[in-house]
Amino acid sequence: MKMSRDKLHLLELSGFEREQLARIPDSYIVTCADRTSVSAAMVKEADVIIGRVPVEFLGYARKLRLLQLDCAGSEQYTADGLLAKDCQLCNASGSFGLAISEYLICTILMLMRNMNLYIRNQEQAYWHMEGPVQSIYGSTVLIAGTGDLGQEFAKRVKAMGAHTIGIRRRIQESVPYFDELHTMEEMCNLLPHADVVVLALPSTERTRGCFGSEQLACMKKTAILANVGRGDALNTNEFLQAIQRKQLSGAVLDVCDCEPLAKEHPLWKQPNVIITPHISGTFQLKESFYRFTEIALYNLQALLENKALKNVVDRKQGYRVHTVDYMEK
């Protein structure tokens, strides 16, 4: 659809700084707000929204041509009828791979080196050597999800000496930094060989609840599981039973199928589980915000020029379908 030469109304909700605002094309009339100050009138006027507009306001978005999310997850916005058919939905994939991959290395090494236990010992002034340790070097790392996050993490652990196995929908083409590629149907055959299993999956009909008691039972007793994709990929209650039965060595959970995790949930007290409140990929790291703004600014210009946008989400499938090198100039 060819865009009009008239100026477009842009509603910016992500906190663009002066530098990014100055780079927005003159063809846009910019209104800045946030999720607490945004109004139905602002949404009604908007041709483009950058950020996570409250879903209940989208009924007013009759002019909307582009909703550029500032997060990778888009499942809140894919329901039938929520957005107009000619409105493009784009996510922020490509912004958080660096931050999340470093988070994974940090937390996985903590478990491998028993740092989770030493922190508890320190709190009790208890001078005690804990048991054997593991290394990323020489390990087999299985990563479910080979997008930006999966590739960024695979790149780093491969450089540290790991053998990397990727799980993805299609394996016809190669993916950088993966030694092997397989489909989800092969998961249970691969799990007995993996020292580390990372879930970096989107939330789709196919992935929700895809990792439960059957998969957990296939893992090595010395393996570590990390979920940094969407919380609904892992069944929390079935995982709790597996960790209590020592079916695996430890786990890292930055996301859960019900957030926030209830204060009384037994997982909080498991000494070999590291739990964080969905913070592995946020704009706390300034580089992540820079990467996101580069995607958004590209899409603003591309919309004006009728070019293909980056990170277009297929609303029926629930994941990104258009892949571009986000760092290209």
C-alpha cells in the first residue's frame, strides 16, 4: 500500500532520547508519551506507534499502519481483529541477543562452578569447599531457537569450546555458529547428549508447553536447563517435580509460565535454581536500546519509501518472518 505524501502521526512510547528523536524523518509529526500517560485520543490519531501500547486502546487505532514493538514477544498483539489487516506488526528481535547471551553465560557458569552454593555459604559465614565443577569447554550445548538470541549465545559458547546443537523449524539451510541442526521432533533423542539446554523460543501454538515431563526425563542428571525465551514453553510444575527428583543438575529461569512467580512457590527455595524477574533482555543495557532504535528508525524510513520492513511478525504464525542484518548500514 503506497503511503500518502501527507505527514504521518507517530506516537512514540519507548523513551527515545533527543538523539533518536532528531533522526526521525520530517514526514512524521511526533507525540511522545509512555504507557502511563498514553491516551485513547493519542492512539486514535496515530498512523505509527513505537512501543507497547496497552492492548485495550487498540480498538481506537483505526488509522494505524505500523505497530513497532520494543520487545521480542508479540503474542499479545496477534489476536484476530486486534489490528487492522493492513497494519504491519514488527517486533524488536535483534535488540536483546547480546544482553541475553551474556546473562546466560553468567548464570550457567555460576551453576557449573557452584557459585550459587558459595553465595549461600557466604551469607552464613560458612567456609566450605563444594563438589566437582563443570566447564563450557568440551560441553554439548543444545539451543531450542536459532534466531538472534540463539545465534548470539551459540557464537559465544562455541568460542569457549562448546559443541552447539540448534533446534529450529526448518533445517534445509545452515545457521551460523551451530555444529548441528535438528527439528523439535528430534528433541528427546538429543537431550541425553546435552550438558546445557537453552530454551530461546517464541510463544506460538507449537511451542507452548513444548518442554515438560517427557523432555525433562530425557535430560542428563548433570545437565543444566535455562529458559530465557517465553515462559509458557516450560511447564513450571512439571519442572519443579523434575528438579526435586534430581533429574537434572540445575536451572536458570528468567521467565515462567505465570509471572510473577508466587512468593510461596517452592521453586524459590531450590538451591540449584537461579530465578530472575524477566530481566535478561531489557533496556538496562544501553546497547540493547541502541539496537532497538536502529530497527525502529529503519522501519520509519522504509514505511515512507514503501520498502520491506524489518522484523515483520506473521500474526497467524506468531513469529517474525522477515529477517535482515540489523547492523547493516
